[in-house]
Amino acid sequence: MSYPAKLREIIGLFEVLPDEEKRETLIAYAEQAAAQAPREGEKFGLEDVRKDEECTDTVGVFLAVDEHRRVRFRITLGPQVQTLTRAMTAILCKGFEGASIDEVMEVPADFVPKIVGAQLVRQRSQTVYYILTRMKGACKVWLNRERAAGA
């Protein structure tokens, strides 16, 4: 299975890092999470803001799809959201930038251990997949609306 080009680059970076450097790089990505929030004047085809059991605070997923079916995600995170979720937010927003909605839907979750390491996946299994699940869910809703509008 292939990944969108930008996500593939990020995966490649993490694959060559030793565990300690992976953790440091994840923290650096977590610090970039706030920059993934919607910007003034941006318009979105789908906005999904809610608090789920799987996450410690409210998360907002904002999806824009252009005329070429390329996606742009923005994410808002409540103050209690964990560092690993913040890191995955920045990684996925950057990794999915410019990808088609179909590419996002087809991305398998098998890349996550390559980024965060097997130990963190075991310790924080729900957390590491949460943002990916929410983003794919937003894409699915958008695709269902598109199908309904075309019917």
C-alpha cells in the first residue's frame, strides 16, 4: 500500500531514527499542533468538533476538499489533549496535505508503529490511532454527502 507523498516522507524520517530521537521528534511535532488550527477566512466543507471517550479533551476536525478532490485538514485540540495525540495531529495534517480524499481513505494504519515505535503503540493504542480515525471519518461523511448530492 502506498501513502500520500508527504506522509511517506515523514514515515521515512522516523524509520531511520533511534527510539530516543523518535521521542524527541514526536515532541517537536506536538509543539507544532497548534499551527494546524483553522486560520481566519478559511472555509470548510465539513466541521466536526466533539469530545470522545478515546480522547481526554475536545477535538475539532475541519476538512476542505478542492475541485480536484485534494484535502486540507485543520485540527483544534483542547488543552488536555495528550502529547502523542498532538504529535499525530501535526504529522497527519502535514502528511495529508495535498493528498486526494481517496488516498486518505485508503491509508492503512500500519505506518503508525513506524513513527511512534512499537512500545508507544502498545502503551497508548487508542491515542495513536484516534486522530487518523477522526480524519478518515470526516472524509467518509464528505464522500457520503457527495454521493447523496449526486443521486
